[in-house]
Amino acid sequence: MTSPHVNVTIDLSRVRQNAEEVAARVGVPVWATIKADAYGLGAGRVAAALAGVDGVAGFCVFALEEAEAVGLWELTGKPAIALGPPSTLDVGRWLAAHVRPAVSTVAQALALAGASPVLCVDTGMQRFACAAADVGAVMEAGGIDEAFTHATRVEHVRRLREATAGRTVRLHAAATGLLEEPEARLDAVRPGLALYRGAVRTSARLADVRRSAGAIGYGGWRSESGFHGVILAGYSHGLRLGPVMVNGQRQRITEIGMQSAYVTLDEGDRMGDEVVLLGEGLSEAEVAFAWEATPHQVVLVMAGMGERGYVG
Ligand SMILES: *Cc1c(COP(=O)(O)O)cnc(C)c1O
């Protein structure tokens, strides 16, 4: 759930700039991954912002319905691929939305041959993808000219090339984790996270500031500085223990309740001062380290913690 006390600002110019930088670096078309509501940033707003970027050839969603929900084709004039297993075999819907389904079985390929399906090859992920041995049969069934794999290591990229060797087929494999590997770039890349880094700023305000007196809160934590504060965001909003910024200083969330949390402070911090949960020198990677989570998860939670506003 969102907190009315949390501000979320999405910087669309940063998303555009990230896409331009990726496109310039990799030198092949970028298929911008906007699945899961663009990792919480808002798929419609993000897609509209990216539509005019030359290097962005199209978009990746997980399910056809995500593209339909925002009118992706009408909004951007660029095609999309649905990376997940097909949610429908209704060819007309795929064509109307200009979304190509990813198929991994002969049955799917036959049923969706009219929708220019893309082949999803299993190179190690071991989920909704075609075994190397079945590649030929699925390609022939669907008249397929494009194949991809969800690669996290260069060896996955090599397996994709081996599985499709000798066939005329466009290939892509790289998500954010492999953008720096020239061998992984193939004919296109599909970054998600790389587009969103630095684009989400999430903050709350100090709703209470105290000179600490002994054991504090549920667990009885103690403040080293002798001061502590409270923000009105808690675990119902996805908040977890980790670093924050208050008046340019690194502080910590020390204990979390359902809809509030304690934060360490210094003398001089005041009620109403801003507590930055993500952004301004606090990266997704740093928060992810503290959360023992992926940066993808941090972006998603932080973008969803309050009502989104947009700049750029
Ligand atoms: C989510 C996803 C991506 C993008 O991943 P990032 O790590 O966010 O860049 C690319 N390809 C597939 C198949 C995915 O599921």
C-alpha cells in the first residue's frame, strides 16, 4: 500500500538519458523492458518518455495485457515483445496490439504462427523456455525469425548461439547484467533496471524528533547520538531496515512498525526535515545491499511507497 506521507518523484529525463547512454554504449537496438508497470515507475509514462529515443526500437512486457492496458502501440508507435508465456492464443489481439508473443513449444508456435512469434530458448534458467533440442521444431512450426534467452552469464549467450547455429535468426540475450559484455550484445539488448537507475527519488518527512531517553521502541534500541526521529512509512509500505539521508548526512532506519519507523538523527535535525529513502547519493545498489534484495526489488518498492509524481 502507499503512504500519504511519502513522496515519490520519477525523473523521466533521467530514464531517457539512461536509455540514450545504453544505446550509445551497446551500438545495437534497445528493447526497453517496461514489464511490471516499468518496475513501478509507471509503464505508460515511461514508454511515452522513451518513444522518441532513437536507439529504442521497441518495448518488452511480460504479458500482452500490460501493453493493452496502457495502449502501448497507440502511445508510442513502437512494437513490443511479451517475454512471458503467452496469456492468450487469440492471434487478433497480438496483432492489434503490435506485440509479438514469446513461444517455447510446438503447440504455442503453431497456434500463434500468425502473430510473428519469437522463440524463447532455455540456456540455463530452466523455466518457460524451449530446450536446445527442440529449437528446430518450434522454429519451423511458428515460421520464427527471432530468438532470445534470459541470460545472466556469457555462457548462456554462447548456448543461445549454439542452439540456433546455422539458422537465419535475429538473436538477443542481454539484460542489464550483461550490457558491458560485447559478446552478449548480439542483435539487440533488453535492459530494464539500467533504464531506471537514479530515476526514483523517495522521501518522507520527520513526523517526530526526540532527544532519546534510554531504550526506544518495540525492541528497545538505543540512539548513539542521543537523538532519534520517526517517519510515517512502515513495513506495510515495503520499508525495510537500511540507510537513509537526512540533511546531507547518512542515517539509518533502526526499527520498523506497520506504518511508521524510527530513524537515527543528529542534533539539529528538525521536525519536517526530509528523510531521503532513495536518491541523492543513496543508490538502489546500496539499499539493496542493506535489504539483502536485488536493486530491481528496491526500485519497485520505492517507486510504490507513495503516490508518484513526475518531472522531466
Ligand atoms: C526482466 C527481464 C529483462 C530485463 O532485466 P533487467 O535486469 O532489469 O535489465 C530482460 N529480459 C527478460 C527475459 C526479462 O525477464
